[in-house]
Amino acid sequence: MKIKRFGWNLTLVVCLIFSFFPLIWMISTAFKQADQIFSDFLNPMPAPFTVENIMHVINSVPVIRYLLNSFVVAFLVTVFQLFTSILAAYAFTRFTFKGRQFLFYLIVASMLVPIQVTMLPNYLLISKLGWLNTYAGLVVPQLAAGMGVFLLRQAFRTIPVSLYESAKVAGAGEWHILWKITVPVIRPTIFALGVLLFINVWNEYFWPLLVINDDDMLTIPLALQQFISAEGGTSWGPMMAVATLASLPPLIAFLLINRHIINSFISTGVKG
């Protein structure tokens, strides 16, 4: 039994090494000099440590502006998706109405629809409204998320019915019950969902590529591709520097509440 457990642990460690090696190599390369990158390929520690690549990126492209664009879009989309998901999930949990199950399954099915299917209709709508090269064009088509409704509905269903009944007896209305009683109970799940939504929007490439052609409005994935093309695909130090800068915000957000993310997915499957 111990040998079998040791084998599984060793397998997991090897998998983790292979999974994290690209990330470690990216960050270490960002702080290496050009002659170190391939001479010390497997050495994760830059020697000497240099910030020349970071400074080159900051001085050559408005990377702070691109990071700000991505943050504004990701933040707004996350806030709106959380708000609409909370309202929809609470309604599916608390209220009984005709077609409730069908509507819920329809929302869940929307998670399976690839973005390529809705991209053209959304683009035509945004173009008609004159929202190309604007934050509105990036944000408005993403105001709701099927995944958010599904996860939060499952979280709401774990709350005892007696809690709702006690609040009703005390004279609380539905709006008060939602925001003052139930939302605080599932706050970890909301935080976890918020990080997942934020990372998903932060990494978006195809929709911003379609809507944005103004350099001042580029998000960080578009700017990263533009920078790599400008560098000719051979300046590994600067390329890894801009990739590191692009990866830091979602990575930090994930590390801060990764425990909530794991717990929320575990609890989602407890009650169907």
C-alpha cells in the first residue's frame, strides 16, 4: 500500500514539474541576460539578475496602458457577470415558475456554445451601435455567464430552507434575504467564481481582436502578439518579460483565493 501511494505521489510530483516548468522558465528568462537564456537553459535562477528586459518592454510599448485596458474590461465584465449570475441563480433556487427547469437547462447549454458561433452577430450589433474600439463594445456582449448561474445556483441550494423561512418570519423581503443573508453565506464561492471569470476575460483574444483596431485600446493579449511580431520572434528576454507582466495579475488573483476555488467546485457537486 505504501509503495503504491509513493508511486502516485511521485507521479504527481513529476507532472507538477512538467506543468510548472514553462511558467518558471518564462519568469526566469524575463530576468536573464541574452547570453544566459540558452547557456543556462535549465537553471531557473538568473545570474546575474537583470531588469533590462522589463525596462525595454516598458520603454518601447505602453504596456501600462494595455494592462489598464485589460483590467478595466476584466473588472467590469466580472462585476456584471457576478451580479446577473447572483440574481438568476437566486431566482432559479427560490422561485417556482413555469418553464423554470427548461430555462435553467437552456442556460447550462449555452456554456457549450463556442464563441465563434456568437461572434459575428455580436460584432454586427456592436458595429451598428458604434461601439467599435470602445470599452462598451468589449464589455456589453459579456454581461451574463452560464457558468456563473450554474455554480451559484448549486451554492444557493446548499443553504437550508429553514434559513429562508426564518428570515421570512422576521419580515425580511426577498431583496434583503438575497443580499444580507444568502450572499454572505456563499461569499467564498462568489470570490472563487469572480477570479475564474476575471482570468477568463483577461485572457480573451478573439473578441478583442475583432472589435479593437485602435492601438490605444489594445488589451494585453493583443499587445503581446503585436510585441512578439515587432521583435521578430527572436528576442526571448523581452518577449518573456512582457509575457510575465501579462500573467502576473491573474496569477496573483488565483493564488490569493485558490482554496476557495477548489472548495467551491467540490461543494457544487454535493447537491444536484
